[in-house]
Amino acid sequence: MSPPKPPADRPLRADARQNVEQILDVAQAVFADLGYQASIAEVARRSGLGMGTIYRHFPNKTALVEHIAIKVMRESLTEVRRALAEEPLTWSAFGQVMRHMTRLRSSQLFPVSRGRATDPGPELADVRTRLLAALEDLVTRAQQAGVLRDDVNAYDIVLMLNSIPPRHATDTADDDGPVSDLADRYIGVLLDGLRAPGAETLARPAPGRREIDEFFRATHGL
């Protein structure tokens, strides 16, 4: 999968494109390990690239975070489409996607960039729209198959997944501690509650796209 285009939005030479891919991969790992307070200097150190090279492609940390978000959402979109193609109309497909999204959440890979001065770019808006549409398709198919309760929607799912606590940022990449296990524990509870037919009557109407956009703007700056 090709990386998101850098902010300049122009064709890149092969070596520059490789640098962009390396920066995004390393920055994603750094932020997963240390949280989004980690510095660009740490990204440069781990990547072996100079600060100037990073800032040439991503003029500030907000731009870098946004492009990681684009990368993560593209990967999630691929996962949803793969599940739908390989295991349509099954609980297994739904569970596979939910666990994928939970891993992203627990590894702190849904970027946080509060207080940004500008709105997210069109590339992020486009991939978010396509990902939400794919999740709606997944939810609809699971409901048609009778395996997912019929009083929830894709926006419910997104907000529920974001309620699962991320792994605590540490100074190491060791994820064998007890905190890292909580995401797997909680997704099990969540999936059990989402299975059809559902014993509880849900209060309030389901959220819509407006609520999702407000949530990501307020919590992630995206």
C-alpha cells in the first residue's frame, strides 16, 4: 500500500518516497511506545534520518500525526474489506475487525493532536468517510445474518471501541505487562454485549455522523 502523500502533495522521487515510508513507520512505533508527547527528535533518532529530512516532508508534528492517522485508517479499511470478502455474513468477520481496531486503540495508534490551528485535510476526511462506510456495511451484513444485535450502528461501534483504554505509555516497547492485557479482556466483554439478540433495551437514539465528527474533533483534533 502506498503511503499518504506528504503535505506538499507532489510526486516524490523513489528515495524521498522511501524516506516518507520510513518516517511514518518509525513515528507510528515511537508514538505507540511513548505516547503522542514523544518528540520529533526521538523519531529522527530511531529512524536514522536527520531532523531536516523529517521537517522537509512534515513541517510540524501535527502534520506528521495527521499522516499517521491516514495510514492507520487506510490499514483499517483494508482489514474491513478483507473480512467482508473472506468471511461475509459471519460473526467471525465482525470479531476479526473489532479485534483489529482494538489493537490500534490499545497501542495508542489513533493519534491525538489537540489544539490544532487548522482543520484536517481532505485526504484524512476522505479516508475516514470510506472507513465509516465500510464499517456500516460490516454492521449491516452482520445484522442481516442475525449475529449482531439490530439496535446498534457503526457509529456506536466506533465510540465503544474508543472507550477501551490504551496501553500506558512507557519508556520501553515491552508490552507484556498486565495493562496491555486489558484491551483483550474488554473487547471480549464488548463483543459478548453486541451479539444478537441483546438482552438490554438501549436508551437514547443511536449516534450519527455528526456525533462521530464532533468526537474526533474534540478528542483527537482530527
